[in-house]
Amino acid sequence: MLKEKKGQIIDSLVDKLSRSTIAIATDYRGLSAREMDSLRQRLREAGVEYRVIKNTLARFAGERAGGRQIETFLDGPVAIAFGYDDAVKAARALTEYIRSAGSILNIRGGLLGDRVLTSEQVLTLSTLSSREVLISQLMGQLQAPVQSLHNLLSGLLQQLLNVLQARIQQFEGGENA
């Protein structure tokens, strides 16, 4: 491979690493070309890019991207799934493919920002709810104390109103008698 071509590949990998929210390293050995195409198509539908990468080029790209953590996954043939949007979505798409297709694809680990994830952590990440669901749950949790305070204060005000109305009825009843 020409130095110029290698430089372009490294630049492309640096760009992918810096833009991605998650990068999941996999061992693709044993997959047929048909399975690889099916995997790429399924991941593409989820907004995930899947690339087979030479280890030395990935090492250079990791150094230039500012994180050498990628080296922990570079032992033997490696393909990396780059998720640019929601990290959970990328992990879920990959694990769902493995489960539904009965694939022998093996997850080695991942990079979530600057944090190195084990394969078990990637699997755990795939079971989380989507970002939108988590945000709505958080908003509900933040709103609950305010709602409780509102209910408490409005209950007290209602009781005060009931006492005042009863007192008014007592005075009106006393004047008419």
C-alpha cells in the first residue's frame, strides 16, 4: 500500500474516531462475505459505520486522535463499528444482529469518549433505554418533588378555604336567625 494511501486511511480513521460517540471493536473472523454484508447493512440502517481496519493504521490513528486506548483491542483481525449519534443505539444494533443472526461475531470492547469499555460493559450498554426515554424519565423524576409540593400547598389552601366558607356560613346563619 502506498504511503499516500495509508495517510488518507489514517486521516479518515482519525476523523471517525474524533466524531464518533462510541467505537466498538469486534473480532470478525469466521464471518462469510454474505454475513458481513448483512451486518454492514443492519448497522448502516442504525446509523453505524462498520470498517475492517489494519492494526498498525488503527494504532497510528489512535495516537493522532489523542487516545491510545484503542490499542487495547488491536490483537488479531479487528473491525470497528463507529456510532456517531446515540451510543446505546450502536451497541444495541450490534448485539441484536449477533443475537438474531446467531453470528459468531465477538465483541472485544469499546471506546465511549475517553473511557475504555469491556465487552460485558458494551452488552450492558445495549440493554439501556434510548436517550429520549432516559431524558423523559429524568424529567419525570425532577418534576416529582415540585408536583408533590404543589399538591401539598394546594391541599392546605383548600382546607383553609373550607374553614373560611364554613365560618361564613356560620355568620350568615347567625344573622338570619
